[in-house]
Amino acid sequence: MTELRHLLSAHELDRDTAIAILDIAEDMGDVATRAVPKLPTLRGRTVANLFFEDSTRTRLSFESAAKKLSADVITFSAKGSSVSKGESLKDTAQTIAAMGIDAVVLRHSASGAAHTLATSGWIDAAVVNAGDGTHEHPTQGLLDAFTMRKARHGTASRGKDLEGLRVTIVGDVLHSRVARSNVWLLTTLGAQVHLVAPTTLLPTGIASWPVTTGSSLDEAIAAKPDVLMMLRIQQERMHAAFFPHEREYARQWGLDDARFAQLSPHTIVMHPGPMNRGLEISAAAADSPQSRILDQVTNGVSIRMAVLYLVLSGTSSNAPTTTGGPSA
Ligand code: CP
């Protein structure tokens, strides 16, 4: 696999590297079943979570992942910080780096922020993109691929890709970094990705993406995909009207109870969260046995353990111990 100095996008991952990350995440998931679900692997290392945008799942699961690997964690939230006094990303990152850190997990509203931090020379730490604007959310793509692989192959997942898996992603593709990371990663792993959205919520340039597109959720459901992933409507990024009314959106593109009843029993339902229940997904669909939404959250910890392990492996003379660590 390619050495992982930073993780900035799913687009940059080749098939072997992606599978290696998923396999290490399998090992990390096994750690969670131990009596003491913790490894000494990153003892003495410090991970800084820099969150300039709100988060529940990503921030807490990176924190949990770092702690399970025995790293120290410092967490920065822009709200309540000196960002309100005008402090820049560069000064914020350098201030935190001056306290002694080995990795930065960055969420930022600007597309490209993680790439800038990794390549600017402002800091030495490894950089993990935890979501940059509408660009990418690579660990979400990885945890989604991991969840799909587990649903397909169960305990025999190691080493497998997603060849031929039929994945339909529905909703606000335009504003979704999750959709972008999924498209690149899933197609690298051999899946067939179909995007369903109102034309106003598909990006310009989509013709060059390795996907098919449509505008009918009913037709997509009738095609019996293996995975139906509903996306959150990102009101906070909408500065214009992209559909007439929320009720109109829910009627045409929401996975409501009637559509959920039409779903093939083999189709799993996914959503990156947070969900707008009643808008893009009904409670019955979200809470059903076909839903893998909470599995996605659980798997997020394993994936983030794998990523932190890889970006911090051997990056200094004080390389992390793998004693008791994953087998991969
Ligand atoms: N899926 C996701 O990124 O959720 P959070 O915004 O809660 O981190």
C-alpha cells in the first residue's frame, strides 16, 4: 500500500491502500470486543482535533479512536475560541502545534483547508481531513465502504473489494462532501454508483464523474439496489432556493414510509447523519432492521483508529509501538 503521511481525500486512495485501511479497521474493530478495548500503539503521541464547523459523530469518534490507541487528545472548537477575534487558520494551527502535537484532525468550511494545512509548511503534524467545505470527507467514505463490505461479506470481509455492488445515493449531492468521497472510493473499489437528485442539487461537471444519474427515487428503488444512501439536506450551505418547499422535496426525494415499504428486503439503508427525520428519511426507515445508520457510527471509530495508526506509524524516531496492535 501507499504510505499514508496525511489523509486529505478519498480520491487519492488507490484500491490496495483503501483495502489495507479497511482491513486494519477490521483488526481495530476486533480490539473493541476485548475486555480492555485499548491498545498502547500511540502512547506518547498527541492528536489535535481542530473543528471549525459543528460535528457530533466525526469529532467524538476521532477522540474515541485516539484514546483507544492511547494517544493524548486536545480538542479545539472554533465556537468560544479566538477565531471570534479574527485569528486565522494558520495562527490557530501554529498555536496548537506549539503545544506539541503529532496529528491534526481538521474540519473546516473551506474546501481545500486540509490540503493547505498539510502542504503549506505551517506545521509538521500529519493532517487528516475531517470534512472540508463541499469537497471531501474521506473517513466518512471509508466508514461507509467498510459498512457496505461488512454487510456483503460479514466476517469474511478482509481483503475484499466492492466489485459489482450497486449503490444508490439520494439527495443533496451538490453540497455533499460525503457524496464526493463515496463516489471516488466506492468506484475505486469496484462498486456501481447511481446518484438520484433534483437537477438543481447535482453539481455542474457531474457528466465527468464515474456514475449514472437520475431524478426518480421510485425508479431507483424499483431497480433494487444493494445500498440506498440518503443524504442530508444541507440547509446551512444553501444560499438560494434549490427546491420549492421541504414538503415538496420530501414527497419526491424522501425515503418515506410508502417508499420504504417498496424497498427490496436485501437493500440496506444508510445515512451519514445527522438526519432530518421526515424530510430525507422517515423514522420507520431510519430505525428499521434494514438500517445500518448506527453501524456506520460504530464503524467510524474503527476506521479512524486505522487512519490515525497509519498516519502516525513511523513518522518520527519515537515510532509508535505496535505491541498488542493490529495484525495488518
Ligand atoms: N457524518 C458526519 O460528518 O457527522 P457529524 O457532522 O456529526 O460529524
